[in-house]
Amino acid sequence: MSDEVSILIADSHPLVRIGVRNLLGADERIKVVGEVEDGDEAITETLDLLPDIVLLDLTMPRLPGLEAMRAIMSGWPKIKILLLNRTIRAQHIIEALQIGARGIVLHEGLDESLEPAIRCVSDGGYWLGQERVEGLVNSLHQLVHEQASPEQKSYGLTRREVEVLRCIVDGCTNRDVATQFGLSEETVKRHLSNIFDKVGVSTRLELALFALANHLVSP
């Protein structure tokens, strides 16, 4: 990121907007050009100001973030959108990526992740959770547009591993999974390690996206 990057903050939470503005204020290469608190304003201000990146809350009032993003991408597809949210619902991320989002930063990780995410997206990459991701997203875009294979590939997952996988997609922690199935957390960690190896991913978010894209679980 060599040139100045203009940012529009579109988030329904005043404290989040203040926090984001304060975080970005110390970087001379980033300029916040506007702030809005609902989906309708996000569309209007984006198309008026034409920022390089919109930081977009998925849960804004009046018009949900995904609908606002569709309108923005339809009106000016060159704008890059980085989602801000409290939690990740994997099916929402898949839909957002299909529409054209460049990634997501969780509210709880703003301090560590926001500036690296903006640099990543500004340079043409994708950012999911706490890391730059490129190959996964490219593969995901191809997978979600393909017709489902008549014979669903299982990737060698056992019945228990599929149950654990379904819990991960639902946002469960290792402790949640352990409690649900009467397992130790160490056993859950072993199951997850085996699942990561079998499907070829390395984080829980990648695993959730992969599972949904390959129809290993239902959205």
C-alpha cells in the first residue's frame, strides 16, 4: 500500500466507528472520508464519495449489509468492501464473497487486524478473520458456481469427524463440541487436526468455508 487509501466507515455501532477512526488516525496513508450508520446511507455515501475501501457492518439497520453491498457493487464494482462484524456466520461469508467482498475483520480483532487487512485488500488480496487468504477464495469462487457432483465426496471423514465439522460450521468452540459429545477437549483437538489434514486447510474459518462450498454440511 504505497498511495493514500480513502476509507468510508459504515457501522451501526457508534463505539465501533469511534474505535476504527482512532485506530486509523495514526496512519498518514489512510484517510477516513466519511462515516454512516445504516445501509441506505452506506449506498448513498459510497457512490457519492467513491472511497477506495468501505468498512461495512453486516448488521446495519434499514438495509442489511449484504443488500447494501449488492447495491454498491452494482453501482461501482471497483470499490473494495471489507466487512466488519461481531461474529462470523460462514454461510454469510460465502454469500458476501460471491457478491464481491474482499474479506472480513471481527470487532474483537480490530486492534491487531484492521490496518493489515486494509493494506492486504488495498494491494488486491483477501482477508478472512486474522490473516491474508488468496488461494482459498479463488477456489471458493469456482466451487460455489459449479453444480454439485452427483456423488458427494467425503474426503475420508469419519462419522464423528463430520459431526465435529458440523459444530465448527455452527460456530462452536472446542469446549462446546466436547460437552455436546462427551469428549475431552484434547480428543476434539485431535479430530480437528485430522479434519484439517484430510481437507487441506489450516484454520477454523477456512474449514467452515470449505465445508459449505463442498456440501459437506448444509448451510
